[in-house]
Amino acid sequence: MSRKVIFLVVAVIVVAVAWKPLSKLYGELHVALPDYPQTKATVWLDQKLSKEQRGWFYHADQGTRTFHIPYEWFAALEQPTLAPLIWQAVGDFNDPAYLNRYGFILESNEPGRLPVGFAHGGPMAQNSGAPWLNPHTKKDMTGIGLTCAACHTGSFTYKDKTVVIDGGPALTDLYKVTQGLGVALLFTRYVPGRFDRFADRVLGADAGSDEKAALKAQLDDVLKVYKEINDLETQVGGTYEGFGRLDALNRIGNQVFSLDLKNPKNYAAHAAPVHFPRIWDAPWFSWVQYNASIEQPMVRNAGEALGVTAELNLTDDKKTLFSSSAQVKTLYEMEQMIAGSQPTAESGFTGLSSPKWPKDILPAIDEKLAAQGATLYATHCQGCHLPPVGTKAFFDTERWLPPNPAGLRLLDLELIDIKHIGTDSAQAEGLLNRKVALPPNLGITSDEFGPALGALVSKAVNVWYDGQKPPLPPADRDRMNGSRPNGIQAPLAYKVRPLNGIWATPPYLHNGSAPTIDALLSPASERPPKFYLGNREYDPVKLGYHTEELSNGFEYDTSKPGNSNRGHEFSDDKRDGVIGPKLSPEDRKALLEFIKTL
């Protein structure tokens, strides 16, 4: 056995002791990803965004530092795999084709080009709060992080084309991304030859041994952060999210109330994974989130940035408390671009619009059958989901509130009690029941998760407002806040929203437990108890992704906590969760055809 192989064996034992018991080591170090066939073309539908607006939305820096490493490291890492001769180089982690296997959408296959939803930011701080400097050049290392486009840009394939849905739900697996980066960093530290190649890329080939030692110390600090998070995840357990889902609110809470606050007791399990929601029309809703828990757009968007690991000071009294790297102005500009101007019957929604069924890519709509479905929609769906968007009836509904002091008319969507709708209650109950422990110096009096998070995010935003020269006046703050108060609530209910573009947003129900709209229109007993997420091929008949077994995909098990597929049922049974009579196969087919027109 060569000295290099012996060294690796020793290194693996060291890693195993520090990271996990040997019996679990393979699962931690083997990053299992699906393989996808390449399509011949990528198509963007007309959703009222220019190419320039779209590119800005995909990559504008929101101040996030999602991966706890600088951009320069991300660009220098190798993939978390081993070559046949382990000391040899493997492919780059930032190879677009490799990142695509995690579910990220490519704008091009150009080497080093960041996928949709990745932003290269400004100077980055270390976990200690000190500036992160290159040990050789002494220059600032810069941040890389995910933006809202990473979770709210969808896509599907059909035959030889990839179709991108701006504002739609992503099909990423963020746990896998974290695992992949963690293993890549471990291999960089311990696999023979890999650190030297990494150091040459980050520092330059002329760096000295002291500078390489300093880089290795920085790497060890990052591995400690990854281990801390991994240990917390193992300790609290929870339901695996998989492709296309995230327990977003609990993840935000874990970041700010546990990791930023350095209080492991505030770390909670991922108990309520939800399907990434579509974001078109959302700026005009009076309340957002599945359970209508947040009223103010700025709190919603800044909370997302902090949850995706924007730097946030909650512990260093020598610096301004609540100061953060969140780019508040950028968040405001994104909201404005998505919102457009006040929707009216004449103009419709003028910002990011919902996608139209692409008749040149997918099979043509059967107009006669769709007309039959329109009658069924009016009978069974319209009472909650409102008339079709774009019709006069939609804009005449009393759900449009009178103008607020800023002259904005908002859409006050109906909230349906969980006992009536019958869908999985974990998301709403988790927000209502979670408590957090906070130190007095933060000045946040509530220990309830929702109100505490709303207060914390507002304080962080106000620090940014106060830090402008001159500080922003109240009128400007109100405008950037969306002319809405910082309202937080936690009802045991879920809101219903218009169904425009719903055909392009699988899977369905708030937790993604119904893989297709056809399944959603069926009784729960006829919905698949298990199916695979991660497939990208679209089913234009059932309206959803294909669900057959996918190697290294995510098997969705509806029996697990937070994953129930009950409720919102069309059935002849008399029980909670039944919202209409059982639909015949012919009626379901007609409704599906009409839904394509929305």
C-alpha cells in the first residue's frame, strides 16, 4: 500500500471521528445525485420581464452568504467525489452541468457561469465577524449566496426542450447542496493533493507555506461551522425536504435565533417542508405565506435574505446590533419589479405575469373540452379561488380592498380553516407553537416565533434605514416597506389564491403531497401514497412532473410527519377535508383542460 493511500485511510478515520460514527460515514460522504439527459434548447416564456430584468433578478446580490464560504473558494473547490487515483483532480464544483444535478437552472453551459439564483456579492466576514482576507494578497474575499430566484424560478422538460418558469417553484434539493459542499470541503482538507490545488487557485502559485497554513486554518474554521450545523440537524431530526421543498420559516428561525444568536437550544427540526410557492401576483396580496402569516413585503423579503445567511450581528455589543449584509434597496427593487403598477381590469397584472400554456411546445388545448371545464370551474373552484384572472369578474370581486393610505388596492385572499380544508396542519401549527429564547438586550419582548421574527427583521431593516446618509425619512421607509404595517399572525388556516399559471407549478398542496393536478382533483384514497420528486419531464395530461422511480431522486412518503396528502378532496364521503363531490374521470379531464387556459 502506497504512503498516499495510507495517509488517506488515516485521514478518513480522523474525519469519521470528528464528523459521524463510521457506520454512517458512507451516507455522509456519498453525495447521490440524479443524472439527467441534456435537452437541445432552453426556452423562456413571455412573462412580461425583459431579458435584462430577468438576468438582474437571477443574480442581483441580496447580501446572502448561504454556503459560509467566499466566492473565491466556491470557484476553486472540486466536486465531492474521488478519482480512481485519489490524489488526482476531479471536476470543478461550480461546473454548471454538475450544479444542474442539484436542480439549479442553467442560463448557459459556459464554464464558471453561475446558475439562476446565485449572486456574487461584496466583501465577506468570517464567522468571528472579522473581515475575511486572502492570506496571500490581503484583499477582501467576497460573498456568494442564493437569492429568491434560486427558490422561485421553476422549469420542466418536455421531449427535447427545457422550459423556464420565472417566479415558479424551483426543483432544487438544498440539503444535497449543503451536503455536497461539506464533503467537498472535507475532501479539500484531507484528500492528498486536493488542498494544494485549492491553495494554488485561491492564493496563487507563489504563496508561501505560512500563507497556506493560514488558508488551512480558515478551512478548519469553516468545517467547524458545517459540523456544528450537521450536529444540530442530527440532534433535532425532522422530515427530509427533498427536491422542490423547504421548511423555509423554520430554516429562517434556525439561522437567526440559533446560529446568529449562538444559542443551540433555539434550533428546531424541519417539521413542515413546503413546496416553493409561485410569486407572481403575490406583491398584491394583503397577507403572504401559505398560512397568511406576514403582512409587510419588506419583512418577508428581508427575512428571506437573513434566513439564507445574510450576515447578521446579534451578539457583539461593540458593533451595531441588528446590522446585516442584507441589501435592503435591492430587495425593494425586486419587489417593485415583480409587482408592477396597480392591477386593474384594463391593465391586468403588469409586473411578473403568470405563464401561458406554450402551445408550440406542449400539446394544443382542446378548446371544446376546456369550455366544459370552465363550467365545472365556476361550480367547484371559483367560490374560493376567485374567477379567472384577467376577467372583469376577477377585478369586480369584493376581495379587492378599498385603497389604503398610499392609494394601493390589495387582494385580501380567503383563509380556510384547516379543519375544513383537511390538509396537513404542520406548517400552520409549527408557526403558532414554536417558542424562542432571546436575551434582554435585543429588546424583543415576545417569545413566540412569528412575532419575535417579525420584530427582529424589522430592527435589521431599520438599522439599514438609519445608516443611510441622510437617514431615510418616515415616508420613504413606509414606501419601501410596501405601505403596510409589520403585521404577523399565525392562524390555523391556509389561504387560497387565484389559479393563473397553476399548471406550471407542480407538485401540489402546500407541502407538495399531490404530484399532479389530476391527483389533486381525486379523493385522497386515490392519490399515490409514495412517488418520486426530482423528475423534470412534464406530463401534459395529468399536469405535473412524471413520478416514476428516479435513481438518486427523492421518494416522497405521505405517511411521514408533515407529508400528509389528505384534504382538499372531491369525494362523496362526508368528512372533514371534502370540499366537493367526487368528479368523474370525464369531469376531471375537462377541468384539467380548462386549467391549462388559466
